Amino acid sequence: MMNTTDLMIGAGLALGPVISGMLIESGGFTAVNTFSLVTIVASLMCVLVLQRNRHALLQPTA
């Protein structure tokens, strides 16, 4: 688990400036903000789905 976490942090640090630079060059800061909004919404949807699945698994079946 820690190796995966370290890999994600490292990949984010390596790819973040590259992706941001490409977005700023192509569409300015509006593109960066749009990308951030899409990422936040996708993350929120993943959390909600995982929480719903976890809650369903913890319910006792009669």
C-alpha cells in the first residue's frame, strides 16, 4: 500500500508541472481551472460510489 502511495505522489510531482504547462500554453488559466474542476468532480463521484458500496457491504443481511 505504501509503495503505491509513494508511486502516486512521485508521479503527481513529476507530471503535474508538465500537464499544467501544456494546459496554460493551450488555453490559459481557464483550461487549468476547468481541468481542476473536472478532476474534483470525478474524485467526488469515486468517493461517493465507494462509500455506497462499502455501506452496502457492512449492512447485515437477514
